Amino acid sequence: MRVCYLIQTYKNPEQIYRLVRLIKNTTANSFIIVSHNFSSCNLNISLLKKFQNVKVIHNNGVMMGSFGILQGFFDAIAWLLNQNIKFDWLINLTGQDYPTQPLSKIEKLLHSTKYDGFVEYYDVYSKQSPWSKKVVDTRYLYSYKHFKEYLSPRQKYMLRPIKHIVNNCQPFFRLDYSYGLILGMKNFYHLFDKHFTCYGGSFFTTISQACVTYLHNFVREHPRVLDYYKKTFIPEESFIQTVLVNSKQFNLYNSNFRYTDFSGSRHGHPRILTAKDFPSLTQANIHFARKFDMNVDSTILDKLDRRILTSKDINIDMSSIECVTKQNNYVNLSNHKIAFNES
């Protein structure tokens, strides 16, 4: 069995090298794709060439909240499939993710599981959804244009009253500056009905080769759906779930086994984890966590390295989490809470 680790990166080269080195030194047959934004920071490819089965590909950078993150994901899996790289599972990460237990244990689970994917998902209009109807409508029922990637605190302050007026006094336009300046116009039609439900959840998943191939084919064969999502806001937290769950072809386990802490954050930026968070990361049913930053706290990564390299037996108890197969129930293992300013 072979797992492909897709790592989307744009900063902290030393941390990228560290993550790749850990994966290659603790897995026998893995393949790694590093999809890197070289316009954001340089990456010394020669340091990665000493490892077998590591491929670095260029991505064109992303504007947060746009389709760019998903575009990088689909470009990478297109390369993977076009090169006929054999793999059984794909785990997508960022350069600020890190495993919390031995990868051999995770891969052992994947080898024996009856599931096709480990994906957090929920009907965005259901009671299980952490988003209000207003948030869902704002994200996925408007067509957005991105005008400016970065706004200063002063610019955001000046836009605050304008945003409040635009977003609360009429239904046709939406203004947001969470990830740069964007303006949305209400769609006269949308994709979603009783036959094609809008689902949401974390972008980070562990999915089988069959799911990867289905997603790859779907974006080529359904340009209308792709074009619609390209104009939505934060599409990476809906597109994969919506496509896979609506297909009704896959046995999906409703958890992604990831840990993220959004407490005290705004606009969906998770808190940087430190050594104080280590006890929270040692639960057996957490496979990966984010965000980490070596420049803020490298001790937490040292502690995780020791756990990963010395743990003899970490049992993954599948029965301790409610299993949901092709249903709409929501399991919040990953502490995934999206902060969205409704003002």
C-alpha cells in the first residue's frame, strides 16, 4: 500500500524540510508532492532531491478566500494521475501541519479500513452545521470578484461602516475584507436543490485513490459546477464534500482526524499551537494538527518528534467516534470552528 502526501506550502522553508524529512524517514513507500508558491518564498529543491519519491511542483499562489487553494490541490492531483504514480490514499496537508503519532499506525489503519475516505462533512443548512444561514448564503449564493489581496488595518477600519451598510441594508451585494477586498453579487441561480445538497467541512481530508480519481474527473466533466464554485467565497470548505457526498458512491467516515484550534481567532485563521497544547494532541484519534510555526515555538515539534519516533503502540479506536456513513450527521473531532464576521 502507498500513501501520497500532498503538502501545499508558501512559507517557512525549514519547517517544510522538517516535515518532508519526518515523513520520508518514517514511511517506507510514501510519495510526497510539495506544491509550493515560489513567489511567496524560495525553496531549496536540492535539499529535497536527496529523498526518493519527492516531487516539487510550482503553484501560482493563492488569495485567501478564493478558489486558489483548490486550484493548487487539483493541479497537484492532475499531475499525480497524469504521471501514473501508483498510490492508494492521499493525505492533504500544508507546510504548517504535522503528524501527532507514528505514520505507520495511520497507514496501518488505512490499509485495513472499509472506508473510502475520512472527511468532515455536514449539510450546511442543517442543525449540525456550525455556520448560520446568513454565513452560508454569503459564502455560496453570491458571485465574488477579488480586488485587492491585502488591506492595512487602517483600510479595514475605514471599510467597516461601509461593509455594515452594504451587508445589512440590501440583499443583492456583499462586501468582505477578511482576506483582502472582495465584492459579491447575488446569483440569479445556484446549483443546490434536493438532488444536489451543499455540504461543508474542513478542506483537510484523507481520501482513497478512487475518491481522488472521481474528483479529478468531476472537475473536467462538470464545468458548470466548477465555474460556479470558482466565484464563491471560501470554496475549499465546501467543494470536496459537496462532490463526494452527493455522488453517493463512497463510504465516507465523518471525521478527518485533524486537530485545529480556532479559539480567539477571526476570519478562520487557526491559533498557532505551542508546547502547552501537547496534551491535547496526544489523543489516539488525532492524526495531524495545525498550525505550527517553528519561529514561534519549535519545542512542540520536538515533543511530537519524540512521540512519533518512540511510540511503540498507539491504538486508533474507531469505535470511540460516532461513525456516519452516507448520512448528514456531524462529528466535530477536529475542533473545527469557522470564525466569520457577520457584521
